[in-house]
Amino acid sequence: MKILIADDQAKRYQALIRELESCGVQRNDIHIVTCANDARQRLESTHYELLILDLLLPLWPEGDPGIAHSLALLSTSQIVFSELPQTSLLLGKPLRALLKVLGQLLNIRKAMTSGLTK
């Protein structure tokens, strides 16, 4: 599972990355960017199954964070949410809620993979 984390304070995700690794996600499949422009470039060049997006993200690494940059990123990206059945996609900061959604995504992926091999 490829995951993109877009947040100007990447250090806060150390605990999440450890949890992801314990769930079987490879560390090299978790990419972290600190600005909207870097996130856009990654989304254009790589298919991600999960985007964790800070709502207050700067346009450039040295810029001021703003919600407009995150919203613009969502509106210009070709992100498909319809494949995720009844999953809340807008989460606050609580790590527990994020891990719950991640568990649901991993279960969906496992079910899809096992269905393809039968």
C-alpha cells in the first residue's frame, strides 16, 4: 500500500509510521512531503492508495500554511474516493481514528487481492 503524507510538520508522524510498519506497510511505500507543490508532483508521478493531508499546508516549504493550498491540491488531483465503502475520509488529528480507517483500507485491499488470486 503506497501512502502519501503531506504535512509541514512531518515529525508528528513517527508514531503513525511505526504503526503502519507493524501492520505490514513497507517504509519505502510511505512518502512524506512538506508542501502542496511537492504533494502535487508526487500525486502526478505515483499512484497512492491513501493520502493523509494536513489542512493547513504551505504552497512551498518556506511558505506560510493555508487551507487554500490543501483544497487546491484536492481539487486538482485525480483522487478517487468512491471505491472506499462508507469510510470517513475527513479525519482530525486523533491517531486512533486514523489507524481505524487504515485498518479498514488494509482489509479492503486484502479482500481485493485474495479475490484476484482465486
